[in-house]
Amino acid sequence: MFIAHCPESNTNLSSGVVTIRQYLKEGMYVGLGGGGEFFGKVGSFEAGYEMDAVVLEDKRLIHPQEMEVEQRLERMIYLADEREVYAKYVAGEKVSD
């Protein structure tokens, strides 16, 4: 079993502390999430890498003010549902829209 620990995400979500020591004692592989290197050639837009992605569209989530990308993404985390999923890609191949 592989576990990607994302400490910044856990902090932002207040989702608790991961028990890495216990996972390691149980023989699980643990790495830091965010760079794509933990799982090999996955998660990059560079040539030679496999890309998994979800393309989101937030035009349904109307807001009276202009927002930065980070603000829009944060809003989507709290308000979005399957209607905001524009497309899905697995290993670089489009699987739905």
C-alpha cells in the first residue's frame, strides 16, 4: 500500500494528523504528496509522464466580484458538485466529459 501525505492540505482542511510512524511499522510506503514523484511518472504535464486530471468549470457558481484562481478553487471545494466536472483524464486519455 502506498500513502501520499499532504501536510498543507491537512492543515487547510483541519483534517487531523497522519500517523506516519504507525503506517511505517505496518510496512506501508509513505511519501509527501504534491510533486508526482512519489508515484513515479504520474501527475505532470511534461512529455513522458502520465497525467490524471479532472477539468473543472465554475461558471455555475456565480459570484458578484472578480476572484483570483485560488479563491475560485477554494469556493469550488465547498460548493461544487458533479455539475462542475467538465472532463476527466486518466493516463493522458480523456475518459469522460
